[in-house]
Amino acid sequence: MSTRRNRRTHRSGMSGRGVRRTGAALAGGAALLGAAFVPVGSATADTAPPAGTPATMSADALPTWQVDGVVWSMATVGDTVYATGNFSKARPPGTKPGNAKEVTRQNLLAFSLSTGNLVTSFNHRLNGQGLRVVASPDGKRVYVGGEFTTVDGKPHSRLAAFDTKTGKLVDAFKPVVSNKVRAIAATGSTVYFGGNFFHVNGKARTRLAAVRAADGANIDSWRPTADDDEVFALALGPGGKTVLVGGRFQTLDGQKRVGVGAVHASNGALAPWRSRPIPAREGDEFSYVTDLQVQGDTVFGAADGEGHHWFDGRFAAKADGGDLVWLDNCYGATYSILPLGKTVYSVSHAHDCTSLGAFRETTPPTWHRTLAETAVPTGRDRGEPSENSEYRKQPTPTLLHWFPTLASGTFTKQYQGAWAITGNANIVALGGEFPSVNGKAQQGLVRFAVRAKAPNKAGPRAMGAPRASSSYGRITVRWTATWDMDNAALTYEVLRDGATKPIGKVTRTSTFWQTPSLSFTDTSAPKGSHTYKIRVRDALGNTYTTAASKAVKRR
């Protein structure tokens, strides 16, 4: 079965090989943008964050139609999300495969971002998997690239366009691309695309090309080359003057541009790019860009590292010139990234975020497939640089408190969760191969909303009974804190002898990797035997009450 990544199952950080550290603060002319930043502790933001910290989406999984395979890419136009990948059926939320309401959808579908309902008027068939979908700047079209050669039985070779108003295939747009298309960026008049092809409309091209949006004819004045390996991501720079290029290549147009670079949108000539977030390949070990998204004057990039401790995280750079803004060196391949105002969301299988002063590698490894970070730098890297990195102690963002849980899927045999993320300021949607979300069955697609639009029912995790001990006429109650997927600060209410009114409260922040030991001393208990429970409450009123402690006597 062909898969999007065409790669071995990724387990970054699990190899037994030694790691050679080569990073420097600013090595070999790699540019870093000077910036003032305020240190912020990791994972302090959530749906009810402290003042000055950006809020995140809630962790409540919203009802969303499901797919029976994998979603590789998604794009949002207004309230409609277009999703492409490798699947053949779609079904309502909360249903199993084969449900009576299940419908055919062959590698492409659309659903409502606000409701999660399938858009039934958009129904097309790709005869091969779709790898990328993007919208035109005006939202009037979506472009889909991949491995297909027909759409609805009509010849459309690996690149197609759809009218978002009518939902119809744009028949006039049908360039003939010789091999897979993985990346697309569009203006009103031009469609730029990349992948692993060598001919477009019968003319030689090397993994990059541009065609007219009107009819798919070649633009022969735009012919940059990704010389030695595939292109995975494209994005338009500010004002549409440049095309930002990401992928596995080590050179663009014969010049060293490892994994990321820029070319002029007008003629394809190389444009300045001064930072080097992607380390140079060494033998069969390398890192590469999987996604690029521009917000304002900044491009945010996602990376995948193939090898022990090769760069797997995210970076931000100035879209004009490429000066580095920050680089997050969490390990665990990142597949898609979405900047939304002050918060940057991503999907990955992160397993070591020492770089951000957050969770470390565990044995056996644990995978965390959804992350949120600040869009601006807030501190400096707290870990060792990745293999062959150009940077050490570079600016980093803050990890925010948003940790919905996605189970790993089996469809691609790469055992990942989400591969794509899209959305707007109110709702984000994740697509991939996950079979469940937060422990409940939900396959391939899911949505999360801001606090004002969410049910806000994701509460504190279960915790063990407290321990009580008596000494000098006092009873001390001790317990280990729990954590909550979308609230860092939790309040622990101490309940005595089955009462519902607390005799005391303790408020502390916690995360899944840091659950502090807490205590409360009861000085008012009458003489005699007593038991205690802890009722933990998040900022939105969700609670969990523990079992009672063993009885203890106050004398």
C-alpha cells in the first residue's frame, strides 16, 4: 500500500546509537533574528490561562464525521473543511464502520467546521490518494495534489481544482504532472506546486513547477529546481513576492538550501534565506520540512527527523529573508502546523520536550500527538542541540497546556495519530489515522473548540485516595496531584468524614509529567476516628472525588 510519507516507521530517540553534538549558538553564518522575549514557565496556559498568556482550545472532542483510512491534508474555506487522503468511506460520529448511514467518499470530502457534518453536495472521486489540499487566497478554489490520475473518471493527472461555491470540478484546469504532487501554493492567477515529478505538460521540470490557474498551462519563466530530493511544502511569502519551499532537498537551483529556502514568485530565481533550521544530511540520516504556514511576516515550519535525535520539532522564521525567530527542538516527528494568532498548534508524536523545559523521554516511550505553543519566543533552549544542528541555546516558545489524547492508528502501518491540522480562531480540526480520541472511538477526523464554544467537560484525571496521619493533635492529609488535559491550575478540596463541604483547599498547577505531592493539615478535627477524600476541581467546575483514606484517630 502506498503511503504519503514513503518512509520507515519513525521512532526518533529510540536508537541505541551515540549522538554527536555539533550545535553552536550561531554557527556558520546561520542567521538569528534578534528579539526581546520574556521567560515564561512551560505549560501554564489553558482554556482559563493567567493574564497575558494565550488561551488554548479545549480538549473536548466535538462530534465529527469519520473516515475509514487516513487523512493526509486539510484546508479551511469559511466554514468548510476540505480533507484529502486515502479513504473510501465516511460515516457519522459515534458510529462503527458499516453503519447504515455510512457513505462512499473516495479520497476527498468536505465537512462543516462548526458542526462536523458532512457536506453532502461535495462528492468527488480520486482514483489515487490525495496528499495536499490548499485554498486560493480568495477562497474561490481549492487545489488538490497527490497520486491520482483521474477525478470523477475524468483525466486529471495528480493536480486538480474545485470551485468552492458550486462544489464542482474545474474541468479547464488539468495540467499533466508526471508523478506525485505533495505541495501547493496559489495566487489568483498562478498555481505553484512541488513533489517528486520531472515533467509537467510534457516539459521538463525538477520537482517544482508553476501553471496558469485559468487552464493549467505551463509558466515557462518559472523553473526553479529541487535538485536532489522531494518537495513537501510550499507557502507564499508576504505580498506573494516569494514562494517558500520545504522538503528533503539539500540544494535548490544548485545552491545549498537544506530543507527550506525561498524563490521569487515572478521568475523562480533564488531569494534570500539566511537561517538553517534543518540540519544537513549525513549518510542515510536527515531531517526535512513537512509543512509551512505563513502568518503575518512569519513562516512556521514543521519537521521530521529520520535518525536518532535528528531535528523533529518546529521553527519560526521571518518569511522575508528567513531570519530565525525560534526553534523548538522537541523530539517526535511533526507533520502539520497551524498558527492562530498568539498560539501555534501542531500534530506530531512528540516524546521528549526537554528543549522547552517540559516532558522528558520515558521508558518505554510515551507519545503526545497534539501540542500548542506560543507564537513568539519566550526563553532559550534548555536541551542539547539535535544531531548536526546549527543552533544551541536559541530562542524557543513556551509549551501551552493543551493535551487531548489520540490513539495511534494502523492504516498506514506507520502507527501515527494525526497527520493534519486546520481551522480558525474558534475551532481546529485534526485529520489522520487515529481510531479514538480521549479514549472514545472517533476515527480519522475530530474537532476542538475554544472555551466559549466547547462543552468544557474535559475534567481532572482520576487520582488515588489520600493518606492521612495523626501527630501532636493534628491530622495531616497527603496526596499526589493529578492533571487535566486543558487546565493547568487545579483546586483540591479536602473533605472529612463523607461531608461535601470542604474543610480546606489547595490550588496548584500540574501537568502529565509533573504531578506534585500536596498536603493539608487539619487542626479542627474532633477527637476520634476520621477519613478524608479529595475533590479536585478545574477552572470550569469539572470535578473528580477520590476514594476515602484509611481511618485515622485524633487523640
